[in-house]
Amino acid sequence: MDETLSQSQSGYRIHRWGHEPVWEEFPLRPPAVGEATVRVEACGVGLTVLNCINGNLSDDPSLLPVVPGHEIAGVVTAVGTDVAADLIGSRVVAYFYLSCGSCTECDQGEDSRCRRMAGWVGVHRDGGYAPFTVLPASNLIPVPEGLDPLSATVVPDAVATPVHVAGRAGIEKGDRVVVIGAGGGVGIHMIQVAATRGAQVAGFDVTAEKLEQIQGLGARAVESTDLSTLGSPFDDGPPTVVVDLLGSSEATRWAIDMLGAGGRLISLTTFRDRPVPFESRELVFRELSLIGSRYARKREVAEAARLVASGAVRPVIGEVTGPSGLLELHARLRSHLLVGRGALVWGEG
């Protein structure tokens, strides 16, 4: 029986950008052409969803109300026309970007650079903070059989983003990689993805709990409250890659100062008004590369799923809650105390 026949559900929706979502009942429409209904089993909760709620991706009031939450893991329960019926029953994760699938970039597999991107799941389309969501079938990526829904929540962003970073940076055996902000949801999986490429890895963070987790995953844990006092964490040379998840002027300046010749700085943050003074001669004489990295390709989400399913990357989920504890989980995230990702699990109180 199609569980969406009731045509209504209760979940969280945003009514004002910058304000917490509100629990309420609202209609659930059937899937249209090219769409599928997903029964959300679990949804990852990280700083990106808070950015979405704050209106940092779009603050257009015409988009509201909307259900936030983009790190969706669930099972397809119904499909619209032009969607293969055998997708029903598949466990899937959701691709964050609403890419068109037909522009030059999409045709080349560069989904995250789509020229006609329609927005983001959880901003322009309802996300995973409700028991069901209706999404374009092209945004649904099946995961390997046996991968449980809680573990799958780290796949579409927390692991897929590091997979993309590793490709952008060309991380390989012999590299010495520093991850600044390594205890958060992306960072804690970044150190693992870099290690799968054969790199030496050091994780920088500031709390004892996060540093313990970093060390437990086989990376060098470095307390980094004062970056100005730190040199290279490696015995055999300077870092060859720095992944900056902090985005402060101090962190970026440290990376430029510390990188060895031919080094690569990968920036993932999008904060405003954080200038970094440097001279172009610094880049030229040492052949440094400053590289931005934006989310992931769809094929990298599939690769992330394989890494998690195989055990090569271990999901780090610091807190799991049902709907009643979601706003408290948001507070934990804002305090920067949460290790790894959080997760909302449907069916729990």
C-alpha cells in the first residue's frame, strides 16, 4: 500500500528565513512527471542545513513555507510518469543540487556546475525534516544493498564533499594533508577520505572530544586554538595540501605560510568579509594553488556510498534524535560541540 495516500503529514517547515522551523501538519502531493516520493528514514543534520534555514542560500520569501533538510536517506514509495517503476522499494540518498541534467556541464558529469541549476533540496524543494518528500527522480542515487539508513545520511554531503575535495586537490600517496576544522561533519570524514588515497593526515580542532575522535580515526590530532604557534605537524616536511573548513583569515593565512612548494589550499567556506592579504609572488615563487571546492558530482555521491558501505569510511554521527529533539540538536551544532554529523531519525520520539 502506498503510504502517501493520506495526502498529509506532520513535520518541520520554515515560515521565516532565519527562524527555527515549526512543527505542523501540511499536505503531501503525489509525484508529478519525472518525480518520486521518498519515505524519509533519516536525515543528516549539519551546519549547512542551518545555513539554509538562515536564508544564506536563498532568502526569497516566495519559497516559504518549505521543509528543510538535504542529507536524506530513504526508500522510494511511488513514482510519477516517465520514471522507472523498479525504482520503487530502492533505498536512496538525495543529491543536494537541483541540476538540470541537460546543459553542457551536466552532460560532462559536472552536475555541481550546472548552468541552469534550479536551487537546492531543502530550500527550493521540500527536504527531509518530514516523513515524506517528493523530489526529481534524477536527484535520487541508490545506495549499495545493506547500507543502513542512519549510516547513509553521511553519504550525500559529509562524505561526498570530501570525495570531491580529494579529486580537486589530487590527493594521493605521499601527500601530507592538514584538515582545519577536522572534528565537524565534513572534516571528520575528510580525514578518512584522504587516508583512503594513501596520504598522511593531520586534523586540527580545539576540543578534547573532537581531538580524541580524530586520533581514533588514525590521523594526527592537533590542538589549534592558536594557529600562530603551529608549524608543520609532519616530521618529513610541510603540508602539501591544506583543506580549510574554518574559513577565517587566520586559517587561510596559516595555510599559505605553511604549504610546501607546489602545495594546494582547498577552501570550502563561503563566509563574507573575511579577506586574506597575500602577494601574488608568494604563489609564483612556491607554485601554490588556491582551489575552491563546491559540493560534489553525482558520481562522487555514488563513490561516497561505496566507501561507507565497504567500511573504508566510517560514519561519525555524534548525536541521533527523533523529531522532538531536533531543535536541541540545532543548538548543539551552533555551539560547535557536536562531533561529526547529527541525524534526525523518523520513527524515534
